[in-house]
Amino acid sequence: MGLLIATGVYSALTLEQSPQALVSGAHGWALTAKLALVALVLSAAAVNLLVMRPRLASTTGSQGLAWQRKFRIWWARKP
């Protein structure tokens, strides 16, 4: 993921002459969209790491075991 961010920032700095070029040309829009999508994916990953994982780890008792069983069955059925 870091490599993707680094190449996007490098491309933006070297291929575009000014910040206005990032929104005026097709190549600039593509770079801007790529960086926005990476930011979106990183924010989803952060929510997973900081919110969802601790909640799942703290689930105890039969509820937690039932959820884990359902997840394993679902994961095994993926094509």
C-alpha cells in the first residue's frame, strides 16, 4: 500500500507542472482519483484494525463462537 501511495505522489510531483494541472487534465484527474481511492481503502483498513478487530476479539461466550462458526462457513464457501 505504501508503494502505491509513493508512486501516486511521485507521479503527481514529477508529471504535473502545477497543482492546477491535477484538476485540469485527464492525467491529473486520474492521479487525483487514484490517491482518493487509496485514502478510502486506508480509512477502511484503519476502521477494521482499530474498531472491528477489538470488538470481535472481545466477543465472548456462545455469541462469539456462533459468529466465528458462521464466518468460517461463509469463508469456506467463497469461490
